[in-house]
Amino acid sequence: MFQKSFSRRLRSLILLTTVVFVALVFAVSFWAAGRIDENALQRQAHLLAAGLEEIEERIPIEQDSSAIWDDAVLNLRENNDAWLAENLAEWVSEYFAHDRVYILGPNDEPMRAVRYGTKQPLSAFEFDRAAVAPLVEELRAEMQAASIGLTESTPAITGLGILDRVPLSDGSVAIVSIRPVVPGDATAVPQAPGTEFLHVSIKQIDQSVTDAIAEHFGIDNVYFETAPILGPDQASIPVLNSAGSKVGELVWTPFRPALQMLVETLPVMVLTAVFIVIALTLLLFRLQRTAARLELSEAEALYLAYHDPLSRIPNRALFEDRLERAIAEHRKSGIKLALHMIDLDRFKTINDTLGHPSGDELIRTVAMRLSSLISEADTVARLGGDEFAIIQVNVTRIEDSLHLGDLILEELSRPFDLHGHEVSISASVGIVCCGELKDDAADLVRKADIALYEAKASGRNRVEVFAGELDQIVRERRSIEIDLRTALHDGTGLNLVYQPIFSSQSARILGAEALVRWDHPTKGRLSPDVFINIAEERGLIDNLGLWVLREAIGFVKHSTLPWVAVNVSPVQFRDPRFADEVFALLKDLAVTPERLELEITEGLLLQNSQSVQHTLRRLRQHGIRVALDDFGTGYSSISYLRTYGVDKLKIDQSFVAQMGIDMEVDSIVRSIIDLARAMRMKVTAEGVETEQQRTALTDLACDQLQGYLLSRPVTADRLEELIEEADWAKAG
């Protein structure tokens, strides 16, 4: 009896102990679950807030990529519609997905309005005026305070800006960022206080923004509401403006890992106490997995903060940190380093022709190829767009950095497969070696940028190492660029000379080639090779080319000269409006198309462009003749000549100079003339300087001659005299 009672009491004690233990386990489990889920909720809230802030922080950076630029100020002053669309307004809206972009003049009135990448009437600004105007007023006050007593505001206001979360008139809420448009070089483009333009970007906090944050951090059902009604399974965090007032809330369905785990393990715990240990073990295991997942999410967020999301390599923030560390190590141990700045040549063309997905694939592949060239101690980073950088450490001599630069060019010259399209590109590389203890990160970046600028200016697809004199070279080129802009605006210093083109069978002047000259106010007469190259690099060639066309057509209108030839840059042909501009000039000046001849180079044909082919066809159908200049020095084939169609071949003077000296050259010239005759083209020989050359070309039935033997380039007045003298001699 006692034994049964004891057993019963023991069973009761065990049962009670088990119940208490189970209850304690449940209590502890639910308490732990609540704490874990609360921590998870706080982490998710932090990630959502950080995601919204990250989007906001990108907007001013994206604006400044175009708003801090000499060309931006100059083209705003000129209200250059095409340039503003391509670089400052429509492009910023489309490329960076800014919902609306406004450009405000010094009077804070809109001078350009863009919505989703498309230009809008200026009246569209009225929709956002109430939200934008107070921020504009606040920024103007800051700019005025910063530039008090100054005649040039740029140094004082560069970096200023205002960003806030603002309710709009339709009840939605948007991120509004306003930045002043300032030149990169205040000495080159001065800007008085109060004359600055403002760049306004508006990005609504809509579903596209919340979807991006949700996808970025793996959080479910994220949306934004100004006054949400929360369900039992939802959570929210307030979205505040700069004054601390709530403008809305971010709502989401939180992930509760511990509660989910308890629901899964509860049946096991209820069925039998025998498996309590197993259940506890499972609980600990699941808790560890949950903690690991949260840590992984935090690690991923930290990773993305310092890495480019597209290419998965370090971004500018991590690049700057590692550059500072490398410089500190250099100062401590004396180990040298080199900084490589890399820019893909004509990346925008690939984006425009093949689309942004192909452009993104190109960026990813370039990042992988660059990463394969460096050691574990080096760093390759994407600084933005198509710009990359490499920090090369343990550099013992300059040849080490040059070798890496050559490897970069070689690796990037290999074809890329972009979604079935084989594309070849090139790159320009600027290198600076850190060999002085006084060099800091800003100095190295500036010097590497100067070297990169020189590499691009020298023809691209090359490596340039910074040397002290490069700084002066770049300043000199920028000075010439500024003076050329002034000359084109004022029409001073630029003039045309004309080199007559004679019939090979008589002394008659058939036409003349117009050649541009520039008498610089301080440097004297500059070589066309110098300022034309700068014009092509800095986007001035269209203005210069149209100026030359207008001057030459205006001259031939009032002259007895049968026709005038004008050289056209390949850059001009990339503008689809070029043919229409030529037609408009001829119409305005009342000159027939037959009196104009355009000279192009073989490189234009090698582009194998449908657009170029269409432009050439339109020009010739209109009656304008097209001559292929310097023929024989490039790689044109007969198929290109037949495809594109030209009216004349101009034999390069390098061949003419060797006639009678090199029998192989004589054969080449004879072949060119025979080819032209077979294709019903005229032939002009350039650089005729001796009677022997003239006689040989005449015997070969070359149609036209041009060179110093017959006449040097002359002024318009002197050309008229030569025409009269030739007519008088013929009449005599």
C-alpha cells in the first residue's frame, strides 16, 4: 500500500515536475520567441529606414554628376535644348529614374520641365510649385549667406543643397532634392551670386520605391501610406520630414522567425515529454538558424553599402577608404602604390544602340576581367557609370604600373558577348604613382584624372602616366576650349582661306577648298589640327562646322567661283539632323546644292552605319557632291564605295609627293584613277608641288589638281582676283 502510495506520489511528482517543466519550457520559449521576434522587427525597421535613406542619398550624387560641370552652366545660359536634354534634364530623369526634373533660372522660374524622361510644358511646374518653392527659398537663403561679399559664388556654394520629404498637391509624398548648377572650374566659368541655376529632382515615394527596398532587403509586402490602417500581422515605421513631422508610414508584413518555429515544434512538445530534449535541441537549432539569417541579412546590407550592386565590386565609398589605407601604409613603410583611372571609350553608344541591359552586362563583364588582372592586395572599384579605378600596391617601379595598364587595354580589347551581340570596345587609362609622402587621396585622384583626360584627348585606347607637365597641358587645352567658345560666339579671330582646284587640262579654276584658320588673340595663328581636335572632344565641332559651312556658302553666293568644298568631321555625321541643317543653310542663302561639295574621310565609311549611309544618300539626292578625302591612306574597300556612294576621290598628297620617285606609288595612283573612272567618279590630286607631278597626273587623265605649285590657300578677295586673271587669260 505504501509502495503504491509512494509510486502514485512519485508519479504525481514526476507528472507535476513534467508539467511544471513543460510549462516552464513553454514560458521560456514564448518569452524568448517574443524577444527574438522583437529584435527581428527592429532590424527590419532599421533596414527599411536605411533603404529609404540610401535612395535619398543617391539623388544629390546623381544630380551632381551633371550639375557640377562647366558645360552645364554654359549650355544653360545658352538654353541649348539638345545639350540640356542629353546631359542635364531628360537624361538625368531617364537614366536615374527621377520622376520629375525641373531646371530653375536665377529668378526661380522654370526654364525646363521633364516628367519620366520626357520634356513637358513649363506649366507642368505648377503641379509641384507649392512643394518646391519653400525649399528653393531656403536653399537660396543658404547660398546667399555663403557668398556674402563674394563676386564669384562657386567655391562657396559647391556642395550646398537641400533634400526633404514633402507632401504633394495630389496627396502623395515625394523626395525633393535641389542642387545649384555650378562649374567644375570657377576660373573658367565665373558665376556671380544670384545668377545660379537650380536643378530640382523629384522622386515619389511610391510602390516602385518600396518594391526596390523590399527586394533589396528581402522584406515582404512593403508599401507607403500617409495614414495607414494596420492589420494584426502588419508593422510600420513613421517617415519624417526634416522638421520632424510625420508625412507617412512604411508598412510591411514582418518576418517573425521564432513564432513560426514554436508553431512547428509545439505538437512535438505536447505529444510526449520524452521528446522534450529533442524539442529543445530543435529549438536551439532553429534559433541559431534564425540568428544566422539575421546576421547574414545585416552582413548583406553592410556589403551592399560598400559594393556596387551591379558589378559586385567595391564602390566609391570603399575605394576611398582603401585608398586612404594604402596611402597610410605608404607613409608608414614606404611601399609605393599606383592609382589607375579607367574609362570605357564610347560606352554611351553601346547603351543607346543595344539598350541598357547590354550596357549592364558589359559593366559586369568588365568588372570581372579587371578583377582577374589584380592581386589579392589590390583593389578594383566602380566609381560610377563606365568609370573604374584600380589601387595597385607593392609597386617597386613605374614599369609595374605600366605593365598593368597594358594588360587592362589588352583585356578590354577582346570582344564581349552581350546577349548574342559581339561588341568590341577600348578603354583609356590614366595612371599616377604615389612616391611622395605629401600626396593625399585627393591629389592622387586629381592627377590620375588629368592623366586619363590626356589619354582620351590623345586618341583614346591608350595609357597615360601623370607627369607634372600634364597639369599644364590640360590647363592649356581647357584654355583653348574656352577661347574657341568665345570665338564661335563673337565671330572674332576665325576666318576662311581657299585653295583653288584647277582643271588638269587647262589653267581654269574649277572650284576651291575652304580651310578654317584661327588667329588666337594671344597665341597667334593656331594649327587647325589643335583646335579642331579640341572642338571634337569638347562638343564644339557642330557649331564650328556650321560656321564654316555658312561662311563658305555665303562666299560662293557672291562669287563667280563654280563651287566650294568644305571638310566635314565624322562627329558631325553622327548627328541625324546634319543633312537638314545643310539644306537649311543653302535655302537661307539662296545657293543651289550643285555649288557645294562636302569632303569626308575613309574612317566615316568604316563605321558601317545605317545612319551615315542614309545621310550621305540624302545629301547626294539633293544635288550636293561628296568627295572622299585622303583616299588610299585608310582601309576603304570597293564595297564601301558602292554602298555609300561618293562623287569624287581625292588622292592623298603623300602619294603625289612620291610620283616619279617610287614606281609602286605611280602604279597605285594609276589604279586609283582607273577605279574612279570605272565607278564614274571625278579625281582630284592633292599636294601638287612640281611640274613633273602635274605632267604625270595630266598624262594619267587625273581630272583636277590642287597644290602649292598652282596656288597656296588664299583669302576670298585674292581668290576672286585669281578667277578673273584665269578668265582674262582664257579670253586673251
